[in-house]
Amino acid sequence: SAPLGLAGCDGAAPAPAAAPATAAPPAMIAGDPPATVTPTPAISQPPRPGYDRGPGPQECADCHPDHVEGFLKTGMGRSLYRVDGQPPIEDFSAKAATITHPKTGAIYRAYVDEAGRWWQSEATADGSYTRAVEVLYVVGSGNHTRSYIGEVEGELIELPLTWYSQRRIWDMSPGYEDANHMRFKRPIKAECVFCHNDLSPVRPETMAGFEAPFAEGITCTRCHGNGAAHVKSRMDGVEPPKGAPDPTIFNPKHTSTSQQLQVCQQCHLQGETRILREGQRWDHYDPRTPLADYVSIFVYEKDGGPEFKIASHGHRLSLSKCFNASAGKMTCTTCHDPHRPSSEGKARHTACVGCHAPSDCGDAHGAKEGADCARCHMKRGGTSDIPHVNFTDHYIRPRLGDDDTPPRPFALGLVDAMTPSKPPSAAEAKVRLGIAHMHVWRFQGKRYHVPEAARLLTEGLAELPDHADGWEALGRVRQAMGDLPGAAEAYKRLETLRPNGVLHRIDAANLHAKLGDPKAAETVLRRSLAVQIDDRIAAGELANALQYQGRHEEAERWYAFADLINPAESITANNRGHNAVALGKLDEAQRWFEEAVRRDGLSPMGEYNLGTLALRKDDAQGALLHFGKALAVDETFGLGYRARGRVFVYLQQLADARADFERFARYSPKNPDAWLELAQLMDQQGDRPGALRTLRQGLHSTQGHPAVRAGLQALEAGRPIK
């Protein structure tokens, strides 16, 4: 009945709440939590001093009505807005807007209530649990998709359902197709919304907290910069010299073709990951600054093949012979007018015949005057990252059949697609590349990038010992490789480099807990709460650290404080139940575990904990009932199979026990106990050859875990597994 894990470790990335205007007094943090707390709601704080987004489209339309009117019809001009900002195009009927998740069986629904407010909900199939989050913003023009933003604990989150316009269907949002998706905890970070919206100031040390005013849509600013000086000069009657560029506004047409491309590439060159240049922020970008001096965009060095992403236009175009043979003359505006929808913009035929005569194709290709060249030379089809859409691949081919080649070969190497005006030092380049490999592992699940990330970061940080982002990345990859002491050293270094940090301290506290040092976790978390008192994650983590130390009454006070911040979080209820068990208050523990089930019927943890509590009361049948309910919620829940299998062993139902231990190994293959318990039961049943095969398989699955190796050596020597 030990705590099942630190608060926030339920498969979702932590989403700390907002920072207060001033840090809480250290004296208060050193002892009991405050009696009350008011979490910072989303987008309520005033913007930081000096933040100026500049004039909006309304001011620009006074002098440029055609440009503004045309732009607001484009997909960019309708990129993000409140739910009443554009006419609804969705089908909100119950039949159309109800989706059963294919891997979990959870029921998701989009609906509009009687007051006209938009919601998305999740529920169990039997209706015993329902939770809804209000839709605040719509993301996307609706040309291809519309996704939705809500708010939880003062931070913006992506909601699980997306409307796919071309097929006119609701389905899970990209990334929500897996069983362990983030539900209502997926943060809308500044880098996530960078390409969908004008920039809004971020609250420091939050994942997805923004200050007012939150922008609504992409406007003139993203391509022309802050136009305040331009508006003032015109209001003052000042005009630039005839024929000369206006110094008060950025006009890409007066720059190099390379910088013109980069203005578009800020959103249309996706890459595998993006890393900001030193000193840059995701909530501040001026197109006067070349994109290459703002961000690194990493792509695979051996790119190609038929697959493409929905925002890969810039990179795919760069693979084309047309682009490379143009000697830098070909840009996005060769074919596209950014101030007009595609249907009203430049004809692609006109762009092509600037270099190619229709007769170049030959009659065999059916090329005629006015033909749409792209239909035969640019593939249109599904993207590799967004389902249910048809999009144009900007890789121009001699003919469409030329993409019928093997997929891109496996490649580990990443390269920066951008060339800054001042290249980084060799050590800085290594650290940045190491962070890029860490990102590809962490956000795409490609674990084979971890060793390369560790190598590059270790080498680069040897020369740059004060690179905070590098140490944070190294801590994560060392932990992923099982080097917990090495990860602790990285976080220790980070403590000195980020004395006012919050986000990294959650990871550090989890690491100290895994190392069996709850006192160190407590120290780190108290420092975090001294900066940001209304952080529910840190408060719950601190309560766990105190519980590990046997300070149960103090732990309960911090759990209660975490519940003040968010009284709907199930993991807090589960951990309060464990704390009550430690205090011998079994009836209170039962109430908390039942409350955890009420708060989140799609998590197996509440029922699982009720099962362990039943075992404490010598109620084996009650335990089987609760473990069965937990597994009905999540059939991949390995710990549930282990617990139920142990009860079956106690009841001498060994066939059932073996089946559960086999499922434990199937769904938790990296857990050494899964293989050891299965092999031990098989050996007791007289199936030593099977037990040996199981442990050899387990040795491979756990990457040589010493406990599995010891068990295998014992069996090979004719001894039982201990």
C-alpha cells in the first residue's frame, strides 16, 4: 500500500499552474501550507511591461483595405478565434459528435449547451463517470480541420476531438489515437500555438499559461512586424522618399529571396523539432530578424521519400529540382499571394510557364494552355501526421509516379535546415543537436535517439558547463538510459543555474524519489513552492515526499492544499487514501479511493487501490471484484494483472494466476517483476523449461535487469527463484 507514485505521474506531462505576482514567503513554505489559495485563472494577468503587439488589422485596413480583406479570407487569417468568431461548420448532433475511443472504449462528445457554450466531454460507456471542459478557442480555418482549446488549472489545453472538414466527421485529435493519450492535460505551449496565432506573452515557469491579451489569429504583424511606427508616421503625414523602402515597416519584397522564404518558413517549415537560438523566446518574434537567427529547425539528413507532413511545405520544396535550379529566385510567393485565398491568388499555371513552356511536357502528358501543372507534378494526398485530410506535397516531381520509390531510409542524423548569420561554436552546436535528439525521442517516441543525445550533450557540456537547457536535456536522457545518479548530477547543476525555476524541479523531485531520497525531493519542492505557491503538482509531490518520510499528518495538510487548488484531480484523492492507510484510518482511506473513482472513472487506479485495501481486510473476493473493475477500465493495466494474479495464487486458482501473470508480462514487458513472478509460478507448477524461456525473454525485454539475470542464474543452477 505504498504510494503509487508522485502526483502528476499518471501518464500525462505535468501542467503546473500559474506563478503568483510575488513569491510566497519562505517562512510559510518551510512549514504548513496556506489556509487558502486562489489559483491563477488563464489569461488574467496583465502583460509584462513593454509588451506591445502593435496595431491590428483594423488599423491596417484604413490604408490597405484590399490586402486586409483578402488576407482575412485566407486560412492564415482564420487561424484561431473564440467560438463565436466564425460561423460554426460542425455537425453537433449526438450521433455525429459522439466518438468511442478505439483503444480505451471511452466516450468523447462535442456539444453546444442551451446557453450557446461549446463543450467537449469524456465518459465511461456505462455513464457512471462524465467530465466536460468548455471550449474557449477554435484553431484552424476549417479548410482542413478545426481543433479546440480549453482551460484546466489556469493553463490552456488541447481538447480530444477535432472536426475534419473535408470528410465532415468528428474524430480524435492527432496524438489522441493511442490508449495512453493525455485526455484533458495536453498543454497548448507557446511553441505549439506559434504557427496558429499571433504571439501572446507567456507567464514565466508555466507550460501553457498566458497573460492578457491572448491573441486571436494571425495578423499583419507576423509578416510585417509591429506596425506602430508605420501608423504613427502616416498619421503624422510622413511618407518615405518616392521609390524607397519604408523604414517604419518591414516589407519582405525589399529583402533577399532567402529572407522572404524565411518569413513563410516560420510556420511552413515544420522539421522534426525546433530549438530557439540563445536569448530568444517563443512568445516574441520579429520578422525583421532572419528566421535562421531566431530558431534552428532540424530535419533528417537523409530526407526524401513519398511521406510528407501537413506543415512541411518549405522543406519539401527545397528537395525539388525546380527550386534548386532557380538560383534562389523561387519563393513561396512565386505561386502564392499571401493576401488572397488560393482560389483568388496567383494561378499556378502562370508561375510554372514563367520557366516552362506547355510544349515542354509533350502531348503525352495532356498539357494544354492554362492547364494546372501542379495536378501532374505535385502530389495531393494524406499527410503522415494529420488524419482525414488531403494536402498538397510541395515536392515538385517530373511526374507523380516518381514518388513510387522506397520510403526514406532509416537515418539517425539530424541537421539544422537554417544557417544563422553567426554560426554557433562547435560545443554549442553539439548541445543544440543533443537537445534536438532528446526532443525527437521525447515527443515522437523514437527512443533510438537517446544514446546520441547523451553523447552530444555530454561532449558539449564539458565545454559549456553553464548551458541550463543542455543540463535539463541531459538529466532527462540519462534517466531514460537508467543512469539515475548521473541524472541527479545533471539536475543538481541545473539547481544552481535556475534558482527561480519551477518546471524542472518537478522532474528533479521525481528523480530523487526514485533514488529513495525523499528528503532531497522535499528540499527541491519547497524551493519550487517558494516561487509559485499555487502549483498543485508541486504541492502534491511535496505531500508524497513527506509521506515517504513517515510525516503523515504534515503530508495530509499538503494534500488538502493541493485539493484546494484543484478539487477534481483523482491522483490527489488516491494519495490521500494511501496516507490514510499509513495512519491506520482504513475507513477514511476507503472514502478517498472511492472519491478517486468518482473523480476519474477512466483511470484504473481508484479501483486498484480499493482492491489492495480489501486485501488488508482479508477480503480476497472483494479484492478480485475491484481488480476486475480496474482491468475493465484499462485492459492493458499491468499492475492490475499482477495484483489479481497474486490473489488467484492465494486462492490456489493457478491457471487463472498464470494467465494474469502472462498478461502482466505482455503489457508491462520492462517491469522485471512481470517475468520473475510468471517464471516463479511456472517453476512451482513443474514447468522449469518454460520458466527458463520466460526469464530469457524477460532478460531481453528488461535490457538485462540484474534481478531477472539473478533469477535466470538460479534456475539454471537448479535453485528456486527467490
